[in-house]
Amino acid sequence: MKKITLLPAIILLGIGIFYSLQKFNIHLFEGQNSWEFLLILLGFAFLISGHFEQDSNAILPGIILAGIGFHFTLYGKVESWPTHSASFLFILSIGLLLTAIKTKAGYSQGIILLAIGLFLHFSSTIIGSLSIVENGVNSIETYWPFLFVLIGGVLLIIRRKK
């Protein structure tokens, strides 16, 4: 007999509570009826299910859903919160690193995405501090995405040869 997982039960429970609070106008805290909070609930459903079932495959989707929910909840409300796309790389890298901690493998992907996210987050500061070599910096600022495409292509080719 196939084992029934906790995930569907937890998701249904969370969605049921979420919409019941809306339907009966029960107000517990600000933002409880937002789509961001629903994403956080779904992310926690994955994390709780993965924890109790010892399933490391649930960590990444749980962190991504909860992370995006938290990002859009705090976006514009917390002054120091990042306001650009590097935030999503941080969320993804946290998910990959937590999965790697649980599985004891795959740290490199999380570290690479974290490094790219940090570069993107601080790129204007880095480029601004390199004003001494302005012509080279302008070229780097214009063409750095092609470097990522090149590195990604090389990694795909190396992967195929193995």
C-alpha cells in the first residue's frame, strides 16, 4: 500500500484556515488576507511536511514559496530590504544551501548563486568604486551578463562530456 504523505493534508488545512478567516471576517493581524501570506503558508506546508517525513526534496520549494511571500510582505515596509531581483537569488541560494546541509551534497550551486546575488546586489557600489579605470568599467557594466551566459554554456558542455 502506498504511503499517504502529509503535504496534501497540511496544504488543505492551511488553505481552509486562510479562507475561513476571510469568510468570517476574523482579523488576527495585518496582511493575513494577502496573497503573500498564502505563499508563506504554502511554503511552511512544504517545510513542515518535509521535516516530519524526512524528505529533503521539500526544502527547496518550501523556502522559495515562503521566501517570496516574505519578500513581498516586507518589500517597501522595511527600509533596508533589497528592492531588486538579487533578492530572488538570495532566496534560491538559501533553499539550495539548506537542502545541501540536509543531504550533505550540492553546496556549490547554493554558494555560486549566493555569490552572483551578492555581486548583483553590490554591483553599483563595486563599479562606482572602480572609477579610476572608467572605460574598462563601462565595458564590464555593459557586457557582464554575457559572461554569465558564457560560463553557463561552458558548464553545460562540461556536464555533457561526463
